[in-house]
Amino acid sequence: MDLLTFLQQLINGLSLGSIYALIAIGYTLVYGILRLINFAHGDLLMVAAYVAVMGVGLFSWPWPAAFGLAVGLTGLMGVLLERGAYRPLRRAPRISLLISAIAASFLLENLALVIAGGRARPFPVPQMFTGAFVWGGLFVPRLSLLIPLVTGALLVGLFLIIYRTAVGRAMRAIASDLATVSLMGIDVNRIIAFTFLMGSLLAGAGGLLWAMKYPQVNPFMGILPGLKAFIAAVLGGIGNVTGAVLGGLLLGFLEVMIVAFFPAWAGYRDAVAFTLLIVLLLLRPTGLLGEALGEEKL
Amino acid sequence: MLEVFDLQVSYGAIKALDGVSFSVPRGRIVTLLGANGSGKTTTLRAITGLAAPGRGRIVFEGRELQGLPTHEIIRAGIALVPEGRRIFANLTVYENLLLGAYLRRDQPALARDLDQIYDTFPRLAARRTQAAGTLSGGEQQMLAVGRALMSRPRFLLLDEPSLGLAPLLVKEVFHLITRLNQQGVTILLVEQNAAAALKIAHHGYVLSTGRVVLEGAGAELSAHPQLQPAYLGDEPEAEAPPFSS
Ligand SMILES: Nc1ncnc2c1ncn2[C@@H]1O[C@H](COP(=O)(O)OP(=O)(O)OP(=O)(O)O)[C@@H](O)[C@H]1O
Ligand SMILES: [Mg+2]
């Protein structure tokens, strides 16, 4: 492989991996505090993309307004999911929660189907994010710069919240002992809602980036990136935010490299991702940065 | 300050508390004694809303607490050092103490209180950036006490705060409780160490299988001939037969 091709693929892998990372954080945050795999999380990408499509296409809003609203409403949708589908089951067996999550996912997909129809729609990519730079022999789409930059900024914000604020401390404390957090005078429900808000806002941003990268929108568009991001979260060690970022980047790079260097395997890129998950979990059941789960965490 | 009337708490079919009544006057130290499983922890959990009473009333400064969510009870000025320490293992010592002060906004006073806790427990000071889960059992106990104090409670509940501490530190903790009390904090203390607890308590209650079986002023109670049998388990038929080889 020559250096140029490698660099080129690095750039491609970075933008794909960044999106996985943004989405993976939502899975890992929720798992960290509730031990729940939020299967509806991937569908939030679709929600964000559709709100943006409607804003720009139907109401002819300028894109910053439509995108802002899309991210905001997606955050709200995540909070609603927790309120409606998970909070009432907090004391129920874990399996009920899981079933509720799957049901919520179907609900979102079918709502989109009813409201927007099954036909795929083009996503209105703002003019300023189309096109590419050519540097030497490197071909760098503007999006490939935008995506890691946006992701980086959001991650810095998120890490500041988690590790430098009182709310972030409460979020991490809930992951270790929910009942005792309430003994600190903290309204646990509000912290959980806030956690869903964080994860869903990031999923909203990830959804818009994804839709700009693959500019087609349909009701089931969130499923595959959602699953991939879930893999990324497990790869990194579910419950660990840094791990989710690492897992997302790793998965993004691997997928892109496989397609670039083994073009014959290109059709199997998803299969490769899932195989990777199985192999890594066999070797390291807790993921890259995950700690062994104590009994109280299961 | 606190009055408990006819409190009843069940875990499924098990009646853990069966009509417990007692009161903790403002500015006093009251201790709750009893054998293992007599309902001491359950009483503290009911007061703080962690266990839901099936019957009875819990009145704090004229306000009914039963049915309120835990965080609102805490906001009334109550803190609990829970049984088994329950420190946040993945957070640092410093972060644990800050969480204790979550509700406070008075920065300068908060920093002073933090220093004071580090003064009282120098072992915590030396480990302030260490993950709390890596502390020894005794150090975790100090942290649980420190964390509760960080909220500046007016009413402090302690569930066996001396458990797992070396004798010298047990003495230190009892001194601390007395000192806090002199500063105006009302205290409800659950202890295994009945003699030590009664020495500092103004009043004591003895629980047995979910009922109050004995009560009295601290000194009076420690001299009570029935304290030992009651404390060790009052039902003769439940007593283990003498060990024979
Ligand atoms: N979560 C629970 N589920 C079922 N039963 C419980 C639970 N917690 C306590 N109990 C029962 O309630 C009774 C009172 O328990 P509690 O913990 O209040 O006792 P305690 O006086 O604090 O004992 P110890 O001195 O051993 O701490 C016991 O019989 C115990 O088995
Ligand atoms: Mg107990």
C-alpha cells in the first residue's frame, strides 16, 4: 500500500468512525446508568434526518434553523422515550425493559412510515458542505473535515460535562449506586432524563452527519448505523464513554480499510464488522476499556 | 424534631417493623439498639424514604415524610451514613465528598467544611484523588461519614458508623458525633456497640423483631438488667442451646 492511499483511507475512516462514536456514546451512557440496551437509539438518527428534511424541504427554513431544530427535537424524543417506555419499567425485570426498547424502535420506524411514507427521500445537504479539497494527490471531501471537527467539539463538551460538573458527577455516581445517589438529595429521575438528553442530542448530530454522508432518508435508515454503533460501544467496553469513542473510530477505520485493500470483500463489510465483534468478545469479553461486571451490575 | 408513630414496614411476607414508635428531640443524640435483624436499618431506610412504610407516620419538624421521594427528605436537612458504606467506588474521594454537598451553593463555607473533614480524617486527605473503591474498608467508612457531613445536615442518621474501624478510630468517630451534637446537629445513631453508644446518647431504644421492647435515658438503659438479654435476642426459645461437645 502506498502512503497516499493509506492517508486517503485514514481520512475516510476518521469521518465514518466519528459518526459511530457519536452514536455509540448514547448506548454506553444509558447502559452505564440503567443496564439497558436502548434499541430505539439508532432510530433517533432517522428522527433527526426527517426533521431536517421537513424543515428545509417542506417549510423552506434556512438549514441552520432546520438542523438546530432537528438536533433539539431528537434530544427531546430521547427524553420522551425514557419517560414513556423505560421509566415505568424501572423496577421491572431487565427483559421487560429490553422488550420495551425493541417496541419503541418499531414504533418510531412505523410512525415515520405513516407520516413520511416508505419512499426514500433525498437529504438536502447544505451547499457549503458539498465539494472537496484536493491537496497533492489527496482528495478530501469537505464533509470529511466537518465530521471529525463537529465530533471533536461535541466530545470535548461532553467530557467537560461528565468529568467537570456536578451533574456529570451525579451521572457517574448513578452508574455505581443509584439508590445512594438519592441520599445525596439528588433527584435521580432528573439525572437519568439528562443522560438520555445528552445521548440523544449526540445521536441527533450523528444522524445529520450520517444523512449528509449518505444523503438518502428512509424510515429504516437508523437501523444499520445504530447496530454498528452498538458494536462500537461493546468493542470499547459498554458503559465506558472513552471506550465508545475508541470503538467507534476503530470500527470506522477497519470498515474503510477492508473496502480499500480487499475490494473483493467490500460487499461483506457489515459481516466483517460483526465477525470482529464476535472475535473480540471471545478474546476480551469486557471490550477494550470495559471493567469486569460485578454481580451487582448485572 | 423527629417523631415516628406506629411504623410498619414489610419486605414481601416478612414484617421487618411491626408498629415502631419513638422520638428524637432537637439537639439530642438518640440511639437505636437491637440484635441482628431486629429492624434498625429498616427504620433508617423508612425515615429516608428508601423503604416504603405500609402503615405509620414519620414527622420531621412538623412535616410528614412518609411517601415523599428520598431526595426531598434529604433536602429537608437530613443525611444518612448508610449501612455498608455505599461509597461511589468509581469516583475519587474528593468527588464523593462533593456529591455529599450536591445541594449546597455556599462555595467558601463548603471549601472550609472540606478542609475540616480532611483534618478529621487525614487518611482521606492523602487519598483525595484516589478512586474510592480502592480505599480500605475503614477508610471507606470514614468517607461515608465525611460525605454525609458535607451536606451540613441538621439531622444526622448513622447506621453502625464504627463498623470495621480500629478501636482508636472508633473513639475518634464517637468524639466526632459528640462534637457535632454540641454544634447543634441532632443525631439518631444505630450501633452494635451498645455500651459505647449509650455512653454518648441522651436516650436509647431497643428493638427486637420489629418492636420497641425497651427504652430509657442513656445511663439508665446501660444499667438496665434486661439490656443484655434483650440486646442479644430476647426470645428464650430462639436462643441457641449451650454448645456441647
Ligand atoms: N431487602 C430486604 N428483603 C427482604 N427482607 C429484608 C430486606 N432487608 C431487611 N430484611 C429483613 O428485615 C428484617 C430487619 O432487617 P434490618 O436490616 O432492618 O435489621 P438490622 O436491625 O439493621 O440488623 P443488623 O444489625 O444485622 O444490621 C430482617 O429480618 C431482614 O432479614
Ligand atoms: Mg442493619
